[in-house]
Amino acid sequence: REAVVSTQSTGNLSSDIMTSYNFKSITVVPPSKDLVDIILSKTQRKTPTVVHKHYQISRIRSFYIKKVKFTESNLSEKLAGILSEFPKIEDIHPFYADLMNILYDKDHYKLALGQINMAKHLISNVSKDYVRLLKYGDSLYRCKQLKRAALGRMCTIIKRPNSSLLYLEQVRQHLGRLPSIDPNTRTLLLFGFPNVGKSSFVNCVTRANVEVQPYAFTTKSLYVGHTDYQYLRWQVIDTPGILDKPLEDRNTIEMQAITALAHLRACVICVLDITEQCGYSLTQQCELFNNIKPLFANKPLIVALNKIDTKRPDDLSPEDKALLEQTFKKDDNILIIPMSTFTKEGVSEVQNTACDALLAHRIEQKMSGNKVDNIVNRLHVAQPKDGTRAPHIPEAVLAKRAGVKPAEVRKLEREMELEMGDDYILDLKKHYDLPNPDDRYDDIPEIWEGHNIADFVDPDIVAKLEELEKEEAMLEEAGVYESEEEELTEEQREVRIKAGLIRKEKAVIRHQHRLNKHRNRTPVSERVIMKKQGIKRARSISRVTGDTPMDVDAKFTTKKAKPGRDVSGLRDAKQVKVVKKMKKRSQIKMNQFGRAGEADRHIAAKLPKHLFSGKRGAGKTDRR
């Protein structure tokens, strides 16, 4: 029920507070000099920079009015950001409000923010006044002087609260170092004199690593650790040591602990050193408890007697025992638990008791409120019908209790291997569950394309093969396979020799034809060649001259090849050279974009005007 109620009510408020005031996210507050440089450089970079006296006066006025308004808007935006990011003391949780009052002085903090707010309003008024004057400027010179005066007055106003800006920057840095304490979540809060073992307890029960030293006031601020109990997240807060003196005499370190005790809804754990090794007697520690007892109103309280590893509570003197009983045992709500952070004896008991007490207290508070009815009406606790539900005990456990021997357990292969040693052989087939146990060691059939290969094997194949081999041997011995070589006649040998020569000649002709096929000439028949030369094709001529047709072919040259298309129509080689150069030049652009796609970068202008014209500003110049 605690988880349900806390999720419904407290969780939302806690998350809102922590998210609204995340002190670590506050922007850096620059000094006035840096702020002036930032704003003026931004004005120079973000507004037009070129104006001439021959422009129309309305254009000149708007030029300088724009600069004044831009500077004012940037300054106001910076100051407004500072004012909005710093927490307002009236709006945050009282714990943080008092803590900021102790650490930073509430009056000084408000005065610093007030000066920033006043500077913001003054800058706005200066801008309005000078914009009004610029509307009546009659020349470029006067408009420029008005602009200079406006920016100068704004810078002067910014420089005045320089001390407030520096103070706020220190506050920002310190706020960022504060622990993230949720004032509304489940919390265990420790307090006591210095050096009684509060930090050691936090280190034992949480994952925090608080410094522990054997001298007083090692802890000078609040430290937070987190632990888990009953699947819930708890925060454990370690406070600085408190001395027994009036409230107005306490310093800043002690007041942090007083603020936590006053405002945090937590279970308070009062740590006492019964050995008095901390430098303060048990009487002084009890007096401190009585003095700040009003801060424990409506809070569960646990008293932890620390360092029992050195001195047990039974070893206390009768006076000290009576003092403890008089101080704590007269109130029934106070629990006294001994512990030792050195041996960790009793530490978990203190933690669990404190957590249970706080859970019960939170439920009691919520049940007494007005909003609980809406939640209780939605809760239903299921109850068993029989009233009592006996625990379920397995039958094997009952049999074991009755003394019944369990059934024999099969030996594991590993146990058999250890017993037999080197003689052990792994047999995986002995446990096969088959209808006929004798089939366990049969060969597993080989399947090929859905058929058992054993179905297609002839059982008498070996005997048949042996008979076939014997029959072949007998045929070879009888000379059935022997053949006589044929003897060739003289005429057959001559035919074979001529056939070989013919084949060789054909191969030579075929090779020559492949070589001539690729030559660049038009094939001309023998008849055309002879007609052109005026030679008649007759046997008498061949007989008279002694020439053969193949001899005629050798007398004529091949036909001249036609000129290529790239040189046709040109007079000489000089003109061909000029034309080729023109062709190469015209293809440059096509080659550049021949392989370019839509994803390739295309720079239309190598020197864009908006980057390489006008006056240089005060910004970066590396891109120029």
C-alpha cells in the first residue's frame, strides 16, 4: 500500500520540483566586460555593415535603428535568461529556500537579481529613447553619433552590476555542486555530534563514499547516498556535526543540518557515541538531543548507540544508563538500537527499523488525510475462501521425512567414466528406446532421394561379380580378344602418304587465308584484273609468255584505302590538326559532366559574392 499511495501522491510533486529546479543546468553568467564583447560582436556580425551618405535619409535611419534595436534585444534576452534560470526563493521548497539563505544570504541574492532586472529595464528605456531620436536624424553623421551614444549607454549600464554578475556566477557554481536532495521522497536523516560515526553509517548502507577521518567536522556539507529497501529507493542524508549552543551562535556548517532537520520529512537517526571517543560526553550528547527535540515533531525517531565494538551498552555506568533511560525511554515512540559501523554489527537492523518506521508513519499520515478515500475505494485485497491455506510440501520431501528409500537413480555417464577410468567407452546407443532392444546396434540406413539404398542392393552381387571375373579370365586365355595386325600393300602406303601431304597443304592454305582476310583491301577477281590490264585470257598467251594466272596476280598492287571520316573534306595535314584541336576543346565540358550524377557536388560560383564582398566584421575570417 505504501508503494501505491506514494506513487499516486508524493511521486508527482517530487518529480515536478526536481525537474523545475535543476540547479546543474543553469547557464554560465559572464562578467560585464565579456557580456559587452559578446553583444557588440554579435551586433556587428548579424546586422548590415555598409551605408553611404548618398543613400536616402529613411534608409540611413532604418540602418542605425536596426543596430540599436538588435543590441537592446540581445542584452535583454541575456539578462532575462539569467533571471529566469536562477531559482526564486519564494517558489521553491522551504528546505532549498532556507539552505540558500544560509549559504548565499537571501538578501544579497535578491539584491543581485534585482540589479540585473533594473539593468534590463534601463537598457529597454535607453533603446526606446534613442530610436525616437534616430527618427529625426537629418544626416548620416548625426544618425551614427546617436547610434554610438545609445550603444555606449547600454554598455555603461551593463558594467554597473559587474559585482552582482560575479556573485551570481559563484552562486551558480556552488548550486551545481549541491547534492540532488528530493524533499518529498523516503529519507533517512542522520544527526549528532561531530565524529560519532554518521559518515561511516552512510558508507555502510549506501553506495556513497563520504570522507571519514578521526577528527571533528570532516563533513562540512550535506551528503546524499541511496539504498534499496523493499524494492523502493531511499535516500540517506549525512549532515555535518552539531554542537550544543544557541541557534544564533551556530555557523553555516551547523545550520545546514538544522535546516535539513526542520524541513525534510524523514526518519531521524540520532547517532550517539557511548565510548565518548568523539570528545563529547554522553551527558552533552543527551543535552543536545533535548535542545533540538522540537525539530523531531511528527517524525519517527531512532537512537543508534554506536561503537559497541569498543564498549557495550551493558558496560555503561549506572549514571549513564539512568541518563539514557531518562532521556529516551520515557517516550515509547523512540527506539534504541546498538550498532557498530566498524564491525557492521546492528547496522542493517538500524536501517531496516528506520525504513519500516518511516513507511508506517507515511501510511498513517496519508490514511488520516482527506484524499485517501479516493484511493482506498480503488484498492481491493483478495482473501482466500477457506480462511487458512496450508503450505504445499512436495511428495518427495514427505517421503524423505517418512524414511522411505527413494528409487534407484540411474548412474550418470560422468560417474561411470570416473569409475572405469581408461577402460570407459562412450556408448550412446544403449539407451535407445526401440520395440526390439536387439535393433539398437543395427546400421542406420542411408537415404538417397527418399529411397533406402539397401532396398536396391543385390545380396548376391559379390558372388555374381566373382563368376563374371572368372569367365573373363577364361576368355582371355582362349585368345578370343587377340587380333592380328593387318599388313598394308605398297599402294595403300602411298595413298596414306599423299593423304598426309594433302592435309598439311590444306592447313597451310587455311592459315594463309586467315592472315589475308583482315587486310584493308577490296577483294578483286582475277578476271577483273586482267580486263583492266588489257590481257586476254587464252592458252596461247600463257604458252607464249610462260606466265600463269597466279603470276599475273603478283604484278598488280592493291586498291588504295578510302580516307577516314575524321579527315574527309580537309585539304592537308595542317587543317586536320586544327580541326582535331577544336574537337578536343569542345569536348572538355562534356567530359567534366559525363559521369556526374545528381548526388555530385556542383559549385556554380567559386567566389560567391555574399562571402567575398563588403567590410569584414569582428567575427571569424577563416572562410574568406
